[in-house]
Amino acid sequence: MEEDRELIAKKKAILLTGGAVRVPPDFRPPFPLSRSTAGPGAGSSSIVLAFAGTRVKKAITTEAAEFSLVGAGPRYAVMHGGEVLVDGVEIMPTVAHAPEQAFFNLDTKCIYHCRFCTSPFLDHKITKGLDPDKVVAMILRAAERRDMKAVALTSAVVKDPQSTVDQLAYVVSKVREKLTHIPIGVEPYIDRPEQVDQLKRAGADEIKLNIETFDREIFEKVCGEQDLDQILGMIAYAVKVFGRGKVTSNIIVGMGESDGNVLEGVEKLASMGCIATLRPLRLNDINRGPMTEALGRLEPLTPERLLSLARQHRAILERHGLSSYTLHTMCHECGCCDIVPFRDL
């Protein structure tokens, strides 16, 4: 069984570190395509591929691509290098952005200019021009679906962190009034401890505060308008408010950092009671130029490296008495964009 799990994780890592999936021109998915406005696939049309107890969200294209989807459904195979990489693949519906979750991005315009982020460059038609009351209504409609298990909210910082937190807290409070038991996760940028308290009081169960990288030189080059030490301080405070195992933080892998630095970051977060999300970097036509300008040519992330880091990630969490199973919203629960410790390996 463990060998099978390792093999499945390896195939998932190949998909995560690879390019788009080619579909036939007449491809008709069984569910509406997902069009993300945040996260690694922001701006692209994607489908969720589920197989052997795991799932991956992949951008699709009708042009030549690294992977191809074959079959007439409801089960498919994914081809890679002329061979079957995975078979018995099902296409899974998303509630909003994620399978089994209503995951909404309140806004994509941002005062910060992180070089890897594509959200601020998306067309307004893609971002849908959502306002908080509209998001609340959409979440409550989604809650009528039998497959919705969680709510998650994020937003870019349009004016300042406080006004963004105010909007997030408003949506959380309105949803919590109607959906008293559903898990709610929030992914804000904050700059004051009181904002953590505000989101918790509003009804959030989990919080994600992203450091993005533990390499200070890279952080300065890609997120130079933010403060890494401030974010780490907010994470430490968030653990006090939300509890151990209810706080998480992205560490992007593939920006030129060393494995030692990634694991040092995982260790630092775990020592505070925060669970890292090791997020593979995705370069596209929007962010490739800014990232190359900031960091130079980047070596592609390999499946082997991603798997090795995931194994060590799990070992660190175990030493600190942490597990991804304490998280019921956002990325660890979704599992589409990362190798999730305990769940995948």
C-alpha cells in the first residue's frame, strides 16, 4: 500500500511540475470549467483531475502540450511522453474555484507588486467584479449543493490591509450567521494583530498568512514592499488566537531557494504551530518576465525535488505534533496544487 501511495504521489508530482493538459477541440467537460482569480492557475481555464484518492487542478488547452487527456468519459487517461501516466481519471466539479469548497477572491487589484502574482493583471471580466454582498449570496447559494464542505476567502489589498480585512470580516460574519457549522478559512494580508482578532470574532476557523519564501534575499526581490519579520510575527499571534494546526502559510518552491532554506522555513513555522504549504512555482506569460527580471533564469522544479521536500515536510510536522488533517479549508483540504503531507505522503 505504501509503495502504491509513493507511486501515486510521484505521478501527482509530475503533473504539478509540468505544463498544461491538451484536450480535443470538441472536448465537452461534464462540469463547467474553473476560471481562477487567485492561486497558481489564476487566469487560466482548468479542470480538476481525480485519481487514486488524490486530485490535481490543471490548465487545459487545445494546442500541443506536455500532457494530453484521452477517453470519452466518464473515466479518462492522462498521457505523458507517449505513455499513460495515470488512468481511471475522473473530472471532479468545483463548487467555486476548488472542489467541495466555495473559495472566493474578493478583489484582484493590489497595492503590492509581488513578482510571481498574476491576479492584478487579470481582465475585469474574469474577476467578475464581485462585491461583498454578492459573494455572500453566491456562498449561500452554493451551500445548497450537497458537495460543499467548506468556505474560503481571500483578497488582494486594494487600498490598505485594514479595509481588506474589514471586507473579509463582513463576508465571514454574514456567512456565519446563516451557516453556523461550516468551516470557514481566510487568507488575508494583515499588518496588525487586531486584524487577526477581528477575523476570528467574525467567525473564521482557520487563517492563512503567507510568507511566500523563507529566503530573505529572494523575499526582498519578489515581495520587497512587505516585511517578512512582520508576517512571521502575525503568524505567531494568529496561532495564539486560532490555535495550533489552524494556521498555515505558503512557501513557494522554485524561486532559486535551497532545500535547506525551505525546510528551515517549514521548521520555523512548525515551531510556532503553523503548517506550511509548499507551493510549486508556476510561470506563465504574465509573471515570467517580472520573475526573470527579479531573479534571473530559474531552474524548473522537478518532481523528485517536490517529493523529497514533501517527505521531509511531513517528518518536521510529526516532530512538532502537527498534521494537515487539522485543516478543513483552503489549500490543504483542497489538495489540488501541492503534495500535501499525510494526505498524499
